[in-house]
Amino acid sequence: MLQVPFIKENKDKVISRLAVRNIDATEMVESVIALDEKRKAIQTELDNTLAESNKLSKEIGMLFKSGKGAEANALKDQTAVLKEKSKTLSDDLNATTEELNSTLYKIPNVPHDSVPEGKSDEDNLETFREGDIPKLHDAAKPHWELAKDYNIIDFELGTKITGAGFPVYIDKGARLQRALIAYFLDKNTAAGYTEYQLPHLINEASGFGTGQLPDKEGQMYHVTGDNLYLIPTAEVPGTNIFRDTLVNEADLPISITGYTPCFRREAGSYGAHVRGLNRLHQFDKVEIIRVEHPDNSFKALEGMVEHIQGILKELELPYRILRLCGGDLTFTSVLTIDFEVYSAAQEKWLEVSSVSNFETYQANRLKLRFKNKDGKNEFAHTLNGSSLALPRILASILENYQTPEGIKVPKALIPYTGFDIIN
């Protein structure tokens, strides 16, 4: 969440930049400032009351020692009043602090100056494109038909076992899925990311730490008996490794990667644009996460973008890079760069990665700090990106690499699959 001093010092900028998200934050910002002033006033009065109570207690003790019991007992009545006042002030302080934090949780991150205005994904800004769009043979099919023809993904079986949005991968489909996971992890670890195996469920504190709660509570599967949530992405358990942590400045940057299944209740609307692997309730993803010094986070973001570009080049998939507009920006991000690959059979671009810088927004929630050169604790910057999400990558490979003889496997994946064609 945003820090109160930042809001107070940059009130006009916060309001104007949140307008890029199509949000009028004036009332929330004014409320934060008023609640903080109220909190400070109550805290000052409480401190003074406690100080006065402590002073009287010492006086009472001295009077009893001096044999002046009557005077001491008279002062006791005053301390009783002060104790009651302290309790009332303490309750007021807790209530005001809770209201302040509740308001802060509702304010999204302030978009970076480079984030363009816009209301939806249609307003995102394309900044780069590379790769030739393949020309398919006349009998080319979309991936959901190819999956059935070659018996590599069974969507109906997944619906039988669980429900729509839970596909079953079979034989070479499962092996290709496993190959992609191993390939992505190898590319990430070779680039300096430390691999982690992470839990697939999180507690409430972890959800609040990275901003899934309370913003996306309805989008996560909730295990009510234990009050745990199935993870929507490895970003959540991965970033929460550093919750309530004071890291050494010398250890920055910290770079980790991990593979997890991801679970999301909101699979979207119906129709061809969400058929097959285009949108799922359960899918596999390899994530990269960075904890950075504030001076280096945007350079790190560029490095993450270049890293993902390198993977897509090796897979020889046509892709483009988009800078998300304010209306399409996630709640916690200041700047997000999306990657989309072209699906030749569907004749559309499919999002396969989002790379985001959250600056101190998550770190403030997580209490993730480092001690700077002046010896003061400072919030770190957090970043994360998909490297990569598998469903749409797999869909693009199946469609773009299809031939009359079968579906070829990208050269980079053959050492991982052990086969070069699905037929």
C-alpha cells in the first residue's frame, strides 16, 4: 500500500496519476490525510495522559513513603480518571488506525509517469514486435481441435473430473508441458535466478502482503475449513518469503524463480476467445521475482523484459510487447509490460507474460526493508513476471508449428521432450 507521508507530500500527483486508472481518488486521499491527523492528535493526547498518570503514580508513592496517606489517597482518584481516559483514548487510537489502514488498502498503486491513459486492453501501447507470422496450410486447425486429433489434451475429461477450465494433458501433450516447465526453469536459473519449490496454498497474511486481498478475494479459491487460499500465481508465496524481513543491502538484488500450478476462479466469459487453453481455472506457470534496491528497479525491469524476449526468440514464436494503459494496470503495479504471442490458427494475439514493478507498494504491506548506507531502514522494491505462463505458449506452439505431417516441436525444446514431432 501507499505510505502516508508519500500521499501527504504528493497529494496532487497521487490524485492526478490515479485518474490515469480512471479512478477519482480525491475522497480517499483526503480521508487518509484527515485520519492520519486524527491519529496523531489522539496519540499525542494519549502520550500526555500516560505521562501525567505516571507522574502522579510516582508522587503517590513518595507521599505514602512520607507518611502522607490522606494526600496519596486523594491523588489516587485522579489516577483512576486518567486510567479510564487512557483506555478510551487507546480504543479510539486503535479504531482510527484500523480505519486509516482500511482506507489505504483500497487505494491502488500510483501509475508510473510513462503509463498511458486508457480504459481497457484496447488502449495498451504496442512498443515492439518481432518474428514472422507463419503461413499455415489450408487444413490448419485451432489448438483445441489439434489436441483432440492427436489425443494430447482432453478438455471434456477435465470437465468430467472437476469442471470446465481444468484440462487433462496426455502422453506427448503432458511431456511437452513438462518440457516447457523444465526449459523455462533452466533458462531462469542460468540467468541467475535461484529456484524455489513453493506452497500452493497461502494464508490471509500472504494474500494481504502482495495485494491479492482484499482486492481479488473473489478471484481466488478459498479453503474455508483452514482459511487458506489456492495461489493465483507463484508471485504470492514467492514474494512472501520476504515478509517481515530486514534484508542486507549487500544481498540486493535477490532473484528467485519457481514453477507452480495456478488457480483462478474468474475464467472469464464464454465464446471462442476463451476456448481451449485460452483461459483456464488451473494452469501452470513459471515465475521470476526480484527484490531490488529502489535505485535499480526500473533497470531490473528492463532486464526482465530482455530475458523473456530471449526465451520467445529461442522458441521462434512471433511476439509483441505492450505497455499497459492505466485502465488495464493491476491494482498493485506502477508499470506493467505485457508479452503477447501470435496464434496463427486463431489469428489473434495471446498474452503470455506480464512483467511488473510494484516499487514499495508490496514492500510496505510486507514490511520488507533493507538497511541503507545511512543506517536507516528503507523499503525495497519488488518486481515479478511470468517466465512463462504455459497454456497460451502451448496453444501457440501447437497452432504455429502444425504441418500436414504433424506438429513440430521447437528446436529449443527437443532436448527436453525427446521427440521432434507430434503425429
